[in-house]
Amino acid sequence: MRRISPESETVSQSPLSQQAVVAVVGTGAMGAGIAQVAAQAGHVVKLLDNRPGAAAKAVDGIRAQFAKLAEKGKISAEAAQAAGERLVAVAQLADLA
């Protein structure tokens, strides 16, 4: 992942650590896709949306996608379960910290 350093405003190519928590604000198609990729890569992902219930619905949908990938043999059932467990729906911005 690319990160911009606030001190130098340069782009760094250093990868995120596996302990990094990824926050996704907005759970439409793009936000859900970003959350899916990040969770599958091993990161805890916190999802927030301004529509009540939308973040929880997105988590359910992404978990269903992981289950489909496992059914098709693209990932193991264990990997699908683990990735799904890394998804967390939150209700307010403060919960992303």
C-alpha cells in the first residue's frame, strides 16, 4: 500500500504491517471491495457508514462472498472464516480509533 508521509508529503511504498487496522468509511460497492481485500490480506477492518445498519449489512455481504470463494475452492474454508472474523461494523467515527 502507498502512504503519504505528512512530514515530507512524499509517497512511501512500505507495506502495512499485519497489525495495522484498516478503516473503511462508506460501505457501498467500492468500500465493501476495499474491506474484502484488506480482510483477506490479514488486516482487521472496521467499516463505518452514515446509513443505519449499512455497515453490518456490508459485513454480512462480504462474509457471504468469502463463503462463495470457499465453495468454489478459491480459498479454504478456514481462510474464509478467518477473513470474515476480521470484519467489524462500527456505528460512529470515534469507534475507528
